[in-house]
Amino acid sequence: MTASFTDNTPVSFDIQTSVNTFKALHNQAPTYLTDLFTYYQPPRLLRSSTKNLLWNPTYNLKSYGGCSFAVAAASLWNALRIRQSVKDSASGDIF
């Protein structure tokens, strides 16, 4: 079993990454961050279609490819177990 990026990161890093992802998804961050994320659109209608999941980018290097911000932020965002209203809210104050 291989360890993923989210298995051994400090909580403060996870929170900061989630806040930056939230800001990027709501156009409150610089464009170089907003361009990193796209919403996952399944090819057919699924229950996950309404969960605002992010597409996980593919990477080639197993050693540190999963540690890039785009991959780590998408993984953390998709793993958040918060209400859908939090992901959809317009204000970042909810974090």
C-alpha cells in the first residue's frame, strides 16, 4: 500500500490548501490558481454530478507528482466531508 499525499500532511496545510482552493473556485484568487481547476463532469448522469467534485489531474512521477498543488488541492477538496452548501457558498468566511 502506498501512502498518498493526504496521509501525512499537517492539518494546517490541509486547511490552507482548502481555503486557497475555495478562493480559486470562486474567482477570488489569482488566475494562475483558478486555471488549475476544472469541475468533474461525468459522461452520464450520476449522483456525484451535483457534488461539485474537481477533476484530478494525471501525473507521471509517483515520487512527487501527487504532491503538486493541483493534484493535492483537488484530492483534498474531493475528500472534504462538508455540506454541499459550504462548497457552493459565495463567501469564504464559512471556513
